Amino acid sequence: GRAMVVYAPSPDPADDEPSVQRMSCGWMLLQVKALAPNYTRLFRMFNDPPGASFGRGLSRLQQLGALDLPGDITVKGKKMAALGLEPMAAAAVLEVSARDA
């Protein structure tokens, strides 16, 4: 299938860059890892994010404990993915709930 995002052009040409090229890929990477842990190739997008965005996303997920060093999803990562939040928010929710337990 295909998904398209339609947005109005901004008066500032620097803002016309598609959001997928500006955003952090952490949430998307976490969801892919949770749904298909052995899937090593991400799907093709109309506007692929820069490779650095994927690198930052993987690094952030490892720092949060969602992925281990080889890039496999952890138990904590599965819990984070189940929340459906951005990784930082999901890690915070899990941290607070662990403190309250």
C-alpha cells in the first residue's frame, strides 16, 4: 500500500523539506523491530529519511534500553513499543510506573 502526506507549502523554502526527512526515526524503527524483529530492510518511502536519521534513531533506542548493542529488541523495547508513544515518552512512562510499583 501507499500512504501520502499532503501539506501546504511554507513561505520559507527551508520548511518545505518533507517531515520524514526531518523527524527522528526512533518510533518507526522501534515499531518495525517489535513487529518483525528479523526484518533487516526497511520499506521504501517516497522521501527516504537521511541515513543519519536512522543512525540517530538506533543510537537513541540503544541508549534507552529498547535495543541491545547488536540492534535486537529487548523486553523493555517490546513494552515501549506496546505503549505506542515516542521512545523517550515511553521510556519515561515505564520508569515512572516502575518507581510506583
